[in-house]
Amino acid sequence: MKNYYVMTLFPEMIINGLETSITGRAKKNGIINFEAVNIRDFTNDKHGHVDDYPYGGGAGMVMQPQPVYDCYKYIESKIGKKTRVIYLTPQGKVFNQQMAKEMAQEDNLVFLCGHYEGIDERVLEMIVTDYVSIGDYVLTGGELPSMVMIDSISRMVKGVLSNDVSAEEESFSTNLLEYPQYTRPEVFMEKKVPEVLLSGHHANIEKWRKKLSVERTVQRRPDLFLNDGKKDELIEYMLEYYEGDASRILNILKVCLLADYIAKRENIDERTRYILETAAIVRGVGSGKKLDRILLKFNFDEELISRVKLIVEGEHNQSGLDNQILFESDYLVKMQEEDMSDEEIINICSSKFKTGTGKWICEQILHT
Ligand code: ADE
């Protein structure tokens, strides 16, 4: 059983929100429990106040440390040990699926909801372990953010969703957005369900869904591509592949860094950058089956695999910015490794380099 405690001035808001739907059902089934603890119940102020004017002046009121501290102590004694306390604030680390997954491992979590102009800094220093934001916008309090977090953390807890696979397969677990879904009727206002879904051919359906997931991610959230963790895994794989070969290993790392730097400065789109970076990592493998095996092992999409292969196997004879940047990165490293003369560098730079960044780096590395 996972226990989620919310320290708040508006407990009914939390309970009303979480009692419904899937989190409510999980609570009934004894898989998770949540409790909203009213900070006001712990104030020593005889009028029940929990806030006061800020020292130093300024607009708004600040929540006082005493009720917050005592409220936390009550929860701590109930749990029987010190626990992670998450303070919801726009100043925190932005919440994401990875954090949800990680927090779902904890048996107890305490959420602290601020209001007014915030909470006295001293009590935050004493009890808070994590500062978390749910996005770059400002809300009136931490209640909605804590509910958002509890919702997404709970669904990563085994048994909360009726089908365990579904949480894993959804968007962000794979860093691909979900494919489109359809249900009856087969024709709605003259719009038909895609033919392949009616075919009963499971392999084709899988293929179609993967293709649409990729297309959607490219169009709607290209930023997700660059952060899927595959790049680091692929680099590690290649370094192990070349174990003992210092010059190759350092060459890969140098070319990757340059390609990444040039791509960033040239403002190329995320998808092209992703292709370029993948090609930069695997380019030493050359062509053929070995390259195929590595790319398939990492479950890259077909379109990416064929473009990476064209670049790597074409030995820079392809058109396209991805190919050009890889060529320039490769050459810049070569200039240094082979200790080329200024004359050679100037010659190659003026005849073969096209990006402003590549040319600029050339100028910087000239000896004179
Ligand atoms: N409190 C106010 N705004 C917030 C946000 N964006 N995330 C978390 N807590 C908040």
C-alpha cells in the first residue's frame, strides 16, 4: 500500500478530486491511500490564523512556519519515520514521467501545498526534500499540482491500472507519442477508420501504429526525440564495441561533440539533429550487416535507419544538412588528428565547408 499525505489549507479540494475516477477506485481497493491534512488544524493562533505579513514589506501574506512544521511532525509520527516531502512550487524541478515512475517506488510521500505569497523559508529548509513544479506557469496554490502528481504517480503503481502493460506502452515511456485510436462506427460523418485497422493483420497494424507514433512525435513534440536516452546508450555500446582502441573511442566522442555543437548553432530541427547524432555515433562501423544489427538493436524507426545508413554508407556523398554537418565534424577532427597545415585547412574550409559554424571553427583552429 502506498500512502500519500497532502498538507493543505483546502483538504476538501484534494479529497473531492482524488476520490473520483481511477485514484478513488485504487483507494477503495486498498492499493493506495491518500489523506489531506489540514494545516490550519495545527495552528497555535487563537483566531486560527496561519499566515502573516512578510518581513521587509511587500504584497500578500506568507504562511507561518509553526502550523506547517507541526502538521509535518504529525504526519511523520503517523508514518513512524522521516519521509520525502515534496513542496509544490513554480521554482521546482519540472515534473515528468521519469519522476512519476521513480516516486511510485516510495511507500510514503508527503506533499506540501503553499498559498498566498508562499511559506516561511525556515520551515521549508527544515522539512522539504524535493521542490517540484508541474510546469512554467503560476497557479494559486499547490493543491492542483499535488493532485496532478498523485494521479500520475499512482498510475505507475502496480495494480492501479487494470492492465499493467498499458502504463508502460503509453506516451513518454517510449518517448513517442501515442498513435491515433478509433472505435465504432466504422464511418463517422463520411470519415472512415483507416483500412489497416480492420484488416486483422496484427503485424501490419503494429507497423502502422509505430509509423504514426513517429510521425506524430516529429510533428507535435520533436523535442522528445532528443531526450529519449538512446543516444547515451548507443555511445556506451559503441565505446564497449571499440574497447581498447583509444584513438577510435576518442574520435567518436570528438565527432559527436562537434556535430552536436554545430547542429545546435545552426538551429537545425530536432529530427534532423537526432539523425545526425545517431549517424555520428555509429559511422565508424561502416556499412552492411553490422550497422543494420546495431540500429535494429536500439529499436530505431525505419525512416531513421534508412537515412542513417545512407549517410554512413554514402561516405559524405549525400546531400542534406545532416550529412554536411557530419562531414564537417569529421573533417575538423581529422584536421587536428592529422596535424594538417594551415593551407590545407583553408583549402578544405573554402571548398567543402558550408555551415557558418563549421567555417568559424576552422578559422579558430588555424595556427596563425
Ligand atoms: N504552485 C503555483 N504554481 C505552481 C506550479 N506551476 N507548479 C507547482 N506548484 C505551483
